Amino acid sequence: MNRRDFFKLLGIGGAATLTGCSSQTPERLIPYLVPVEEIIPGQATWYATVCRECPAGCGMLVKTLEGRAVKVEGNPDHPVNRGRLCARGQASLQGLYNPDRIRQPLLKDASGQFKPLSWHDAEEWLAIRLKELRAQRREIVWLTPHLTGALDQLIDRWLQAFGSKRRLRYEPFAYEAIKVANKLLFGLEAVPTCDLQSSQLIFSFGSDFLETWISPVMYSREFAAMRAYEAGRMGRFIFIGPRRSLTAANADRWVSVPPGSEGMIAAGMVRVIIAEGLWRGVPKGELDRIKGLVDRYTPYLVSQATGITPQDLEALARAFAEADPGLALGGGAAESGRYATATVAAVNLLNYVTGNIGRTIRFGPLSSLSRLSPHRELATLIQAMNDGEISALFFSEVNPVFSLPRSAGFEQAMDNVPLIVSCGSFMDETTAKATLVLPTHTPLETWGDDESWEGLYGLMQPAMEPVFETKPLGDLLLSLAKRSSDSQAAAFTEESFYEVLRNRWRELHRRVRPETEFETFWSEALARGGVFQETHPRRISLNLGGLAKAFQWLQTLGRPDNLILLLYPSINHFDGRGANRPWLQELPDPLTQLTWDSWLEIHPEDAQRLAISEGDLLKVRSPYEEIELPAHLSTGVRQGTVAAPIGQGHTAYGRYADPDDLNANGFGEKRRGGNPFALLPVEPDGGSRGLRLAAPVTLTNTGMKYPLASVSGSVRQHNRGIAQAISLAELGSGEPELDTRHLQLDTRQMYPPHEHPVHRWGMAIDLNACTGCSACVVACYAENNIPVVGKEQLARGREMSWIRIERFEEGPVDRPGTRFIPMLCQHCDNAPCEPVCPVYATLHNSEGLNIQVYNRCVGTRYCSNNCPYKVRRFNWFTYPWPEPLHLQLNPDVTVRESGVMEKCTFCVQRITAGKAKAKDEGRPVRDGEIVPACAQTCPTSAIVFGDLKDPTSTVSRLSHNPRRYRVLEHLNTQPAITYLKKIIPDSEQ
Amino acid sequence: MMQNEIDMFGRKGGGRPVDASPFAQPDRHSARPLSVFRIIAIILLPLVIFITIAESGVFRPQNEAPAQPIDFSHKIHAGTYRISCLYCHTNARRSPVAGVPSVQRCMGCHKITAADRPEVRKLKGYWDRKEPIPWIKIFGQPDFVAFSHVAHVRAHVACEDCHGPVQKMDRVHRAVDLTMDRCLSCHRDRQASIDCVTCHR
């Protein structure tokens, strides 16, 4: 028996034993009773809808196979995201299939335990309560997240029918300072359009627009377009704030300033611009008044408060004034601190005096975020709850117990409300306090609409039948109203929420396209994902009185004695709602490269002063509350400031989010860090009275070590030239010198070169466009059935991601430049993995793919050891998908078992499908027709895939770009991936 | 976690202590000596496997035809009446999955045709109860094989080449060897792609 036969036998033997087991229950073929017209088994059907993972309102297409959703992608027709999605959007499927979804109505009994009951009983029970409340004219309150469209209107109508009108649209990040500052300065309480793309220079005062701020996918696309290199020029970007966020890491320069001082810098810059006559388009009379307001913010004073030298401030101001147009954005810590409103007002003023208002800041279309309830309404509600004025509290998909400061007392106030009804999909901290839980559909199962910006009407349709016995909120409201009395039934004539929605769209139809039939209009909107209208900006003028009022809150700072804790929305979990998606827990934070955790970022010098080292478990105490967080040393926060991501620390949000479930005894016997929201102060910012995301804290080292699971190797490149960069000057000087340090190439080979007769698939990745947002990573998990391994396995270096974002630091240790590089299988022509495989499980195909044959692989792991890029992943275990998460699995990709090596395939299933389609249509494959999942979702189009044999393809063109290089080229692996160097603009300041 | 409960990654709690990690670990470090039983097992196991292979085989021809919920005869439909395969297995020409016809399609003819026969009455029973028919699967490929019917139909591969002469069978059984060997020899003969990723991905 030779070796080949042996393996053959072994393989068949395994299979035979398997069939031996399954032969007792033969596999069944279940036909349709009546075939569904639009479904061909084995062929994907796509439905357009709107992503509801955050308030940005990106258009989304849901791929369904045999009636189940398996993948989501951005809707190319939707003006917000133009076909791209972020990591959270990609993970929306794990909301739909989350194993911790509530599966039936629950009623709390006398002992405080939830008991399941039938829908009929639950609705009857509630209808009786509602009838009583209405008879006694008691107040009912509805708390929803950011909501627009038909459901929003229906809730208002429903409340009215019950004689109440207290209705809150609650989001933890409500952009209140922006709204109030705009109200004061321009008379519009609104979130305006920011045009990043046409700007030549962006100043971000704390705004993390590439991560979580307002509409990150849209801003990422515009940012990349603005940064694109053309004829020796590119847009520039300076970040001013106390923490080097992902957005700041993408800036040309991070100006580190104490939290709360951003407004003074803006005011100081305005003063310089006026003093040097660099202003644009400001009437003379206004100019004098403005001058009077900013006169006290001399470069010297600003320098005293912020540490920026007067020369630096002047240089920044001049650079901003020269940019035509520029754009200054205020957000993040600057927009949620003590001086938030004044800060945003100063930033607005900076835009005003340089003529950017109306050009890069436009008041139209306005964001529907403008309609969010202010924080003070919530405070009033808590007061009313405490006073016993509220008889019933209804809420849906909001979690104020988690996302409000503990000292706000929402949780305690709930004890004074006799009836609390939660209509949501998940158990969470707030739902746990409810009397009755009515599980609703997730957004992927419901009808609905969403108007994220004026004129952009997105339409949502169910992509599949409900996974569990849940109900859509709209239908539930109608049914409750009808059950509670006859007069209500008369008021709500609609059969279902679908009818409510269609009635609203009939109005829209009359307004925007009355010339077509309604049914045509409706079906076109369904296919397209909505109706998108142009909205023209409003004309606005500066209100000097309001400006003066806003400026009175702008104070000169004393240096605080305490450490200041800044909270920032996590790119993975947003305000905490993403924490129950295993993909998002497994996804490393792009900057810290930590997974499954929260942490406290502290500057190494502060850490040394306080005798804290990496991984120490700290007690973080603010005047209001105390939580535990592990320390992570980072130069990304300025001294005197510590920072923590928002989103972890759940206590009742399912198995993936709950620290007790995950870490109680598993990994180092310590819990995951607490919920930092708890530490926040209740006293709001002076102007807008919005929630502040900063608090003074003291740290105590508990002396215990908390193991953090990091996927990072080294933060330094050690001269290996992995993520390379080029300066703008060098690039502009014609033929740039190729970096030859790594190019002592010995091209001799043992084997004959590979032939690629038809295609040679390749990729180009533009590091100047990559922001490190990690959307590609989650898209890859979704497309390729990549298992989630959990924190302990990750800490052992057993992550399974086929594509990862590596982050490197360059330059001075205390103020490094950050570079991100997506690392995936390079599909080398001269692949080191291939010759070492004893069973030919990894080999080169005729199209240049380095393929992995799972059924041949015996798991020697030689290939992984020999791979210089460390992109091969080994299945140490068979990682199952807890039901019903397995419904998301892509049937076009094999699910791997333990003992098998796997890696990026360039989405070979998409390549095959693309080739088959071209063959059917009798034509060659078109450039751009085949798009792997990572490239498809990349918000900045940094990843381009195509055929290198076709000289006209985009990827061929890019692989001859002057910025081209290949990673570890000196190893002569001849990768199929060409990277384009990041461009570092010359520092003029 | 309680014993025998399924943990977050779906693994059984098994015999692990109540407070064991949810990230289950096999006890790789337990140093049990090789018992006599183990040594015998190590020698015997390959033997058993070998005999199993010799006796049966998942993709080998199979003489037994399992009893189907309805005694449907391909011999009558495809043989006597010469109804084209693609009339019922219509998705084979447009999808990777050939599929089985919907109950509605069967009833299209059998509302009238042979409505009094006992097997057709069974069919009517399923239709009236609004139940799909739980056919037993005869042909199949393992999960790591991506087979597309449409590609083969377009390439004019006859259904019989893989499914055998079903038009001669009352009860269908697997008369043809469906191993990779057969796939490859046909692919070689027809100069179709023998790239691994054509079928394995």
C-alpha cells in the first residue's frame, strides 16, 4: 500500500463511519408544497432594506438563500453609504439569529421571575391594563430609540388614543451640543450636512467621524475621496483632542490638548484669522462683534491653557484660513464635555469666519438626528417617574438602565412605575426590569421606513420569515389598541402595520411623483431600497446675540488635579448594543488590538506615577460610582487623561455580552470590566444640558492581574517594511525611488514558474485609503463561515480571521504615526506554504490562487509554520454555531472541522459564480464583476480585486502605480497582492 | 455551567466541573497510561474501518432501494411515459440544486390522472393535509463538494451518467459510483476543469 492509497482509505473510512451513523435516520428531501415564485432553490434572492444598527440609516441589501438571510451588503443605490457597510452593519445578521433572542412573551410573577405565556394571553393581559389606565386618565410614556417614518407616527398616534403624549426618542449620543449651538448661532436646532469630500483641510475637534460620529460609512467614503492623491496634492486632516482615536490615527497630525480646551483653540484660531485679515465673507459689522468676543483668547492665553505654543496656534489658524474650503468639525469628547455647547459654537464660528458655512457645512439636507429628545426631557421623565406621575412605561430597543449614569437614577425610578412593558428582541438591563416583555421582530424581519436625512426615504421590507414567534411592533400596537376598546378599534382602521406604512408612502407618492401609478412607485421603491430626493440647503445668517450667549460658557481652564476619564463609543459596540454579537466581540479593536473586553487606556507616564502596569485590574472611582477596569498602557491618551470604550459591562444582555457568563471562572477568574456609563456625572453641560461623556476619576490598583486577549504582535515594524509610506514631496518629484532595503532579491527558483493561461487573480490595497475600520474583517466572517473562538483561544493566538487589520506605530514613541494594513493570504506565486504540504492539500491553481483543499488536509500545520505572512488559520476544535446562528452559514462555503487548515480564498465561491455567469452570457469576465466580501464592503474602496492578466483592469493599473510595493518582497514569494504606500503629507506647520 | 448543558459555543458541558470554563478545553495534559484496551483499540480501529470500507461505501453503488413515503415509480414516469427529467426536476437547468418537484406540480397531473390509484391517493392525502412529502435522499455529495446541476446540464451531461438508468427503476437506487474518481475521469474525458476549487471550496 502506498501513501496515497493509505490516505484514500483513511478518508473513505472516515466517511463510511459517518454514513454508518446517519443511515439510521436517512436524509430527507422536503419539497415545496407550492413553490414560491421568486425563490429558486440554490439561487440567492436579494431584498433591499435599511440598516438599523445605529441611527445613520445606511441602505442595505440582504442576500437570502432558500428563505434565510445569509449575508448583508450595502445598497449601492442608497446615497448615504453607496453600497458599503461598517463592521456593525455586517454583524446585523447576528442580531437576527442571536441565540439569546426572546422567543415568547414573558410576564413577571409575584416572585419577580419571568414566566412565559402565550401571545393571546399576553395581549389580553395588557389590553385589560390599558383599558383601566385609559379609564383613569393615567399617563403612559413611550421610549424608543431614534425612529422616523411610519412606526414613529404610529406610536405618537397610539399614545394620543390613550390620552398621553409623552414620547421620547432616546439615544445616548444625541449630538445635543451641536443642535443647541446651531440654534444659538444660526437659529436652527439641527445637525447639518458636513461635506468632507470638497474640503482641502479638515480640522476635527474631537469628532470621530470615521468610527461612530453621525454617519461613519458616508464620512469614511468622503474622507478617502478627499485624501486621494491627485497631481501632487491631497486633502489634509488635523485632529485636535485629548485622545488618539482611530480617526485621529488617520490624521496627518494629532494635536494633543486637555479635554474641554478644544473650544479655546478654535476661538484662539478665530482671533488669529481676524487679526491677520485672513477671514472670508464676513460683513464688517459682524466682524467687529466677533473680534470683541474672541479678543481675550490670545495665543498666549490659549497656550497657557492647552500647551500649544503660540506659534503653533498661529500656524494652524493660517493653514485653516488658506484652505479653500476647509472644514472644522466638533464632536466626541469636545461635544460631550463640560463646555460642549461653547466648544461647538467656537468651531462653528471658525467655519463662519473662513466662509465654510454654506459651502462645506450646509443646513440642508438636515439629519433626522435633529429630532432626538434632549437629555433634559429624560431627566424630567425620571423626576415624573419618581413622583408617581407615570402609570405605564413602554419602551422598545432602548437600554437607559445601561446607558445612563447610574446616579441619574433611572433604574430606581422604574420601581415607581406600576406597569413597564418592553417590546424588543433581546433581554437587557432595562428589559430585565419590565413587568411584561413582548418580543418583537428584528429590523430584518419587518416592514418599515427610515428617513435618515431630509429627502432620503429608505424603505424596509422583511428579508425572511420571522426566526421566532415574535411580532412586529407596529402590528402589536394596532392589535393592542383594538383589543382595549371599541372606540380605539374605530380609530385604528388599518388591518396591519403594512397598511399604515403604505398609507404613509401614498402621501409621499403624491408629494414626489404623482405622475406614476402608486403600485409602480411602491414596487420601484422596494426594489431600489427607497426614494431619494435632492434637498437644497437653507440660507442662514449668524445671530450675534446667540453667539455671545454661547461664548459665555467658554471658560478658561485651570489645570485639573484629578485624572479625567473620557468615554468613547466603541467602533465595535457603539453604545453597547453591539455587545451581544459574537463577531463584534471577536473583532479586535483596531487601535488596541484587544478583544472581548473593555479596558482603561492610561498614558505610560501616568501609569508609572501611579505604579500601574499593563493588565492591572483597577478600581476606577468617580464622584458618582465605582467600577473595575483593566489597565492598558497607551500613548494614545494624553497625560492626565484616561479613556475607556463604551459598550461592555453588561449584566443581562445574553451570553456573549455578559461578563459573568464568559469570564466568571474561565479566564483568570476575573470578570470583564464594568460599564463605564455608570461613572458619568448627571449634571449636564452648561449650554445644551446634554449628557457628558467625561468625569474626574481616581484610580486604585487592586493588585490583581487581569488577562487581556490581544491579537497584536509588535506595534513596531522593526524595519521590516510591512506597512510602508511615502512623503508627498517624494511622490510629487516624478519617479519615486523604490524602497530597496528589502529588495536584495534572489529570483532563482527550484521550480518552473506557474502558468496562468486565462486569469491571474490579484488584489491592490491602498494604504492611503484604509482607515483601519475593520468592516472587511466582519464581512469575511459572514461570507466564509469563519468560527468565533472566544477570548481564551484568542489569547492563545488561535484567532480564525482570514483577514486582519495590523496596526503599526512609526516615529517618536510618545507621538507616533499610525499605519494600518489589511493582512490576508497574499496568494503568492512562489508560495512557501505549498511545497511543505505532505498531502498536496495546498497548491497553486491555474488562475494564481493558492488553494486549500479541506478534505485533503490532515492538519500537519507545516504550511502555517512556513507562511511568512501568518495568515493561515488552524481549526484546533470544531467550533459549532449555537442555534439559530447556524442558519446564517453560507452554503457555498464548506464549514470546516477540527484538524483542518484554512485561509483566505479570495472568495473563490464568488470567482466561480462570476465566471459561470460570464460563461452563460457568452462573454469574458468583466473587470469589477467579481468582488470579494472584503472589497465589497470597504467604506473607502481601499481594496480592489481583479484579473492581473487583463492589462486594462483597475487592479493591473494599480499594480503599476508609483506607490506600489509588496510585503516582504525580499523573500521572493511574489504575492498577488500589491499594496500602495500611505502618503504622508509634508509637515508645514 | 451545569453539567450536560450546552455552552456558548455549543459544546456539551459533559463531565466538566460546574465552574469549568465556557471555552472548553479537552484534557490534553492528562497523563493516562496506555491501557491494554487502548492498545487493542488502536490496532483494531483501522481494521474495523477497513472492513467497513470493503463492505459498503458512501458513494459506491448501492443495490438496496429504500422504501419511499409514496411508491413513486420513475419507470412509469420517465420510462413508459417518457416524461423529460427536467419537467419535474426543473431547477436543474437554472440552479445548482435540481430539487424535487413541489407537491403542487405532482397534483398538476394527478388531480385527474390515475386519481383512483392507492399511491396517488397517498399523494392527494399529502396535498389535502398541506404537508410536503418527506422523500428519502438517494443521491448526494458530502458538504465539502460543491456540485452544480446547472453547469452539468448546460454542458450536455446526460442525467443518466450520474443517476443511472432511473427510467428503468420502480424504486430508485444508486446504481452508479459517485466517487471523485468518476467525477475526475469524466472531467478529463471532456476536458473540463480539474482544478480542485472547481468542486472543493
